Amino acid sequence: MIYRETGQFRTSYAEDQAIFRLREDRIGIIVILAIAWVGIPLVADEYLLRAILIPFLILSVAAIGLNLLLGYCGQISLGTGAFMAVGAYAAYNLALRLPEIPLLIDFLLAGLIAAGIGIVFGLPSLRIKGLYLAVATLALQFFADWAFLRVHWFTNYTPSGSVTAPPLDIFGWLVDTPLEKYWLCLAFACATALFAKNLVRSRIGRSWMAIRDMDIAAEIIGIRPMHAKLSAFAVSSFIAGLAGVLWAFVHLGSWEPLAFSIDMSFRLLFMVIIGGMGSILGSFLGAAFITILPIFLNQVPAMVGIQLSTAMVSHLEFMIFGTLIVLFLIWEPHGLARLWQIGKEKMRLWPFPY
Amino acid sequence: MATATVTPPREAAERSVRRARQIGEVLLAVENISLRFGGVRALSNVSFDIRRGEIRAIIGPNGAGKSSMLNVINGFYQPQEGRIIWKGRALSRMRPYDAAKGGIARTFQNIALFKGMSTLDNIMTGRILKMRASFFEQALWIGRGKSEELRERAFVERILDFLEITHIRHVPVGKLPYGLQKRVELARALAMEPELLLLDEPMAGMNLEEKEDMCRFILDVNEEFGTTVALIEHDMSVVMDISDRVVVLDYGRLLADGTPEEVRNDPAVIEAYLGVSHG
């Protein structure tokens, strides 16, 4: 394993500020992208795409959204599910009521509507911090649950409250096979990751991190807390809204308000915590952990030949999952992304221990 | 190179001549500032001024109101009475953002760095007010989004070089030793290209060598960039050596104001610091 920076001299600030500074990292990302775009489609069956990879990609997008807010700007939010719901229902209603707008534009508009709601519900963050802010965003979650269940206009007066997405027509490209859906989600995930990475290495990302680390010092160097916090809420809920649209239109197809309940918000929070706060890579790792682990835990008893009832399996799943989260918080509060970083540093020094 | 704690007399005399030319008009004046927290009077009726280009020390026993005074100047505390005149404009209150925009930078007594960020990123935050790129330029890393980052990076590299901290540019500041953290905080303040630099105990908790380094940096900043410096310091030998004029506060009142020589011989100051026997 040769992973060295020896001999790689960066001769300009542009090179030093690139996203992937080391040649090995650049090769690595190209390989990963090639596998994701070409390799997986060649080998994956429908189950893998539908049940694992599509949800994983969409939840990664949502986790990036929450990570910008929580990991980079330090504002706790328990309302990510609500922002996703706002995006999903906004896109649904736009598609329904203004059919002349192309669907992809609907998606972006839905993201903007979610961003607007995000700004409104981000206002409490100007006065309150930490757990108290978490409670304020929890209010949004309950409000959204209530609104989409009880205000029937949002669900177009369907008797059951469940709505169905229109066919996915992206400028003439009809996305209906699992593979095409996978490619669509992958495109969104790549774009979001790049967009988020650029933001966090620019002025706006630095002002978020400054607010997170020491808001008083941020203020004296000319960062306005209101701008920083509300822009974080806006960008975060835009991305979450977009993820909500994908979750509803691409993954579920038809859905009811419960799809975006507080469970979703908590799952995303766990993804960010386990994956690594303040890391874009961590959002992907966290999403992978949370979406794949339950499926894996589900399979394990059958694989080793133990016969358990379905109820028992799902209970065990919860217990093991909960234990893992607690252990993670104790041993590696910076998440999987930090483990990866430590691993890379070790590789750089290998075979020497220091 | 003038060491801070021991300055030969001839060199000191040369410096005083040179400095007389450098010091200009009044940059900032505080007039009749009174600040109360409930029933506690932190500052009562304090007035003094800071001239362009000088090194101004604010001293006094613990609880004298020195840090409160800095907090008033850069807008953290709103005084109940009095006004601040910044570059000829009278303000009844200063806001932290306006202070930063107007060219007032500061460091804190207990270091206020962004612990999760690298040295480089910490100092880059000091350039935030100089950057204009729109949201989309930043998100797409195009146009000003990229060009500003590189331009400001080059500027920050000069500060890293000036303060001799180039070797730690990619290290997260939380991992740095105390003395270096203090220096990074000074670098962040300098990155703002301030006209007035407020330093709250820049040498607290340092050993002699680190203090000498810090003194040298403060003098260099003052001489090379012409930055006006107002500092709070407890080490009297440092204060007497590097400052042009000294303000003495005690229990929130102004006790004395003048050159180090005048202040040192002021009976009221001697009483406040040493106490006198009332025989």
C-alpha cells in the first residue's frame, strides 16, 4: 500500500487548495466514480438498486444537507424530515397545479420553497442555541406532520391522504427503470457533494465554521451571525428539500405524510453523527452505515442458521443498532470520517509507526 | 533588534524621536463612558484618546474595567453614558460588525480561536470582509469564488511568514501549544488589516522568551504597517518598554493618563498598585 505525499510538491496555491491534494486521492475518487457510474450498473440487480443503492444515495444527499447545518454551522436541527416533506409536497403540488413547468425545474423550485421555510424556522437560532434550538426545530417537525396530514389541499383531497408522483420526465428522458433512477440519484448526489464541498472551502463555509466554533470571535472579525446562520439553514433545507423530492418521486413513487415523520429526522441525525460531523465524506459513510446495517443485521441470523421470528429479528436489529450508536459516541465522536482520516495518516507513515 | 524587557538608553532615545514623527491625529476617543451591569459600575466616566500610530497601554489592578473598556470600544458592551469618536465620527454605540468594518480588530484574554479549523482557515476568516464572491461563484468554485480564495491565500501567506508560523499552516489550532495559539490569534487580527488593534493581555501566561517574541511582533506590526495598538498588559516592564502612553484604570475610574515615565511616578498609581502607609 503506497500512499505517500513524498515527492509531490504543490507549487501554486490553487494546487494546495484543491479538494483532493494527493495524487492517490485523485486516482481513488476517479476509481470510485467509475465504479459508481459504470461498474455498479453492469453488475447490480434490481433488488440492490431499489432497496439499497437508491435509498442510500438519496439519504446521503439529505445527510449532506443536515451536515452543513449541524456539522459545519453547529445548529442542531431535528426538522430535517420536515424539510424533506416540504420539498416533496411542494414538488407534487407544482407538478399537479402547474404542469407546464418542466419537472426538473419543479424540483429546484421545491428546494427553494424548502429553503424559505428553513429560513423562517431558522430565525429562533438567532436567540437560542443547542438543545433549545433542537426543540424549536422539533416544533417544525410536528407542525409539518400535522399540516400534510390535516390540510387536504396539500394532498389534493385524496381520501387516503396518500399521493402518487407523476411519471419522471426529465426534459424528455423518461426515468422509469431502476437503473435510470439510480443514475438520476447518483447525478444529484455527485452534484450536491461537489456543491457542498465548494461551499465549505469558501468564505461562506468558513463563516459557518467560525459561528460553530466561537460565535463571539466570529462577530468581531465581521461575520454577521444572522447571515451565517440563516444562510446555513437556507442551504441545508434546500438540499434536504431536494432529497425529499427524490425520496418521494424516485424512491417511493407514492407516499403518505408518515414517510417524513420524526423517525426520518432522527435517522438523518444518526447518519451525521456516526458518519462524522463537519465532513462531506462522513455524510456518505453515515448514510451507508444506517441504510446497509439494518439489512445486514436482518440477514445475519439466517446466514448462520439460527431460526428467529421476524419480530425478534427486528427487535434485535434495534438493540444492536442502538448499542452501536452509543459505542460510537463514546469511542469516536468524530465518526467514521475520522476513522478514515486516521487510517490515511497511518498509511502515509507506513511501515513506520511514527 | 530591540529586546523587549531590556532596552539600552540610547536606543530608547532614538526610538522616541522616531516615534514622535510617526504618531498622528486622534484615531479614537472615548468620552465620559459609564457602564453598569445592574448595580455594579464597571466603568464610570472614563475618557481618553488613542492617537494614530501609537502603542497605547491600558493597565490597572484586577477588576479595574480594562477588558470592559475594550468590549465597549469594539461594540460588545453598550455603555449607558458617553460616546465613542471613531475617526472623527461620534457614535453613541458601536456594533461589533461596524467595528470590524471600520477597521478595529482584537484578540482575547483567553484565546478565542476557531478550534476545529486549521491555522490557515482561522487566519483566512480574518479576510472575510475583503471577499465579495457571490453565493453561486463560491458553490461552483468559479470566477471570484476561486480567484479571491487564491488572492487572499497569498495575502495570508505573507502574514504567516511575518509571524513565523508557516510550518503550522495546516495544523488544527486546537492541537497547537498555547504560545502559538496566541500568535495565530494575532495573525487572524492582522489579516483584517486593522487600523486599530486591540490586544487583551497578549502576553499572559507566556514565558520570557515567548514574551520577547510577542513584543517584537507588536513593535514590528506597529512600525511596518503603522497599525495603532491598544493593549492591556500586566507585565509592567513590558508596558513601560513598548508603550508610548499609558492609561491607568482602577475600580472603573480613570486614575492616570500619560507617558510611562509620568504614570510610573504618579502617586495615585503607586498607591493603587502598592498601597501606601498612612502614617
